[in-house]
Amino acid sequence: MTPTEINWPVALRATDTAEQAAAMRALRDVLHHGLRIALSSRGDVSEAHLEDFAQESLLRILDRLDQFQGRSKFTTWAQAIALNTAFTELRRKRWQDVSLDALLADGERLAEPGMIAEDVLGAQEDRQRLVAVLREAIEHQLTPKQRAAIMGELREMPFDQIVELLGTSRSAAYKMLHDARRALKQSLQAAGITGTDIQNAFNL
Amino acid sequence: MKPQDQPLTSEQVGSVLKMLALTTERELNCSECLQHVGEFAETRLASQPVDAVMSSIEQHLALCPECREEFEALMTILQAGK
Ligand SMILES: [Zn+2]
């Protein structure tokens, strides 16, 4: 049978252990194949990684079979979980040595020269003003932890790493970030800056 | 050099500003996005119109670089399988 012909939720729950094992092997192959397509161009992913990711994803998928609502193909839903598993692990490796203290210090240094690359400031007046308002708001409108969280976002730190550094739950960290964003947004609005201004200044 | 020792780039500052512009009172989180992103990807591939749930996924993807990275990888896989 091809992957599109298998009734995955049924086969993976099969009480016949041989049938279930065959479905698990087939799904692992599908995930492995997809991960290879998505990640093969990266220099930091080996064949062994791909196999680990596929195996780990398979377990996560089996664990949450009940959450599959049939609103997409099963393999699409499963592949999304596999990618999340793989990327989460790859991001963790990149950020594992960064501490909360480093991020707090990063926020403190925001006003120092050189902290924002020259090309951000550029010659455009509206861009310079926007960055100045943002910097001012990050420095004065946030709690230290909110500031660390926003610096993490600025640095493109993965959300899971921010959660880990803050030492809170995912939902508490999410709320902290969301509150911080709303506070910053209010400061931008108070300075008369709109979404359109941002899009124009940064060519978004 | 550690990531936090490099100057912030215009992409980084621009993307946080864009995120602020898009911030609303109620937002999906990453787990909710993961639950629906497969459906969103298939909707996109089929060029079908997006409903309310799908448009909240779209908003989350605009805000969240990680989910966006995973979504783009998913699209790569789905397109390769077409
Ligand atoms: Zn997300």
C-alpha cells in the first residue's frame, strides 16, 4: 500500500501487533523521507540526526494520535510534528550556551553605540526615529524579565529557549512576552507610529 | 561569537517591529498553530480561501519566526510530493 492508501489512525492503533508494527515502520519511513527533503541542505544535519528525529517524532505522534482531527491528510499533520521536533532540537543546540544573565545584560546595553547595526539606522529619518522609540520603550516600559524576553525575540531566540531561561511555564512565558509586546506597541502608538509607518520604514 | 554579542541587524529589528504592529489581544500559541498548520498548508497548496481559524494561523505565522520556518519546510515537503 502507498502512504495515501493507508488508514493511518486505524493502522497505528491496530491490536494486531504485527500490523501496528508495520504501520509504525511505514510512517517512520515517510517522516524520514520528508525530513531529508526539508533538512538536507543544512550543514548541521547528519544521516544519524535524520534517523533520530524520525524515531522521536514517531513516538510523539503515537502519543497524540487522539489530537488528529482529520482536517488534513494524516501524513501532513504528522510531518508538521516531525518538523517541529527536528527544528526544536536544532535550535536548542544553537542557543544552549546563552544564559538569562547574558540576555539581561544584552538588554541593558541596548543604548550603547554599535548595538544596532549601522544599516538598521541608515539615512532614513523615519527609520531612525522608529528605532529610537523602540529602544526607549524597551529600556523604560518593561520589567527586566520582559526586557530579557524581548531581547531573546530580537535575537531570534527560539521560544522554547526563552521559556527555559525565564524558568517559567510556556503559558507564563507566552503571557510575559505578549504583555511586553502590548506595552511596546502602546509606546509606539503613543509616539504616533502606525503599522503602515513600520512597513514603509522597513520595506516589509 | 555568541549570538547575543553581534549587533542587531535590520532584519531582526524590522521583524520585531512588524510583530508589534501585528500584535492583537487574542493570539494563537505555537502548540495551537502546530495542530492546524497542516490544514493551513494544504489549503494554501490548493489555493483555497482561508476561514477564520486559518486566518489566525496566518497571523501567527506572520508573528512567529519558528512556526514560519517549520511551515516553510512543510510546504517544501508537500510540494516535493506533488
Ligand atoms: Zn509559533
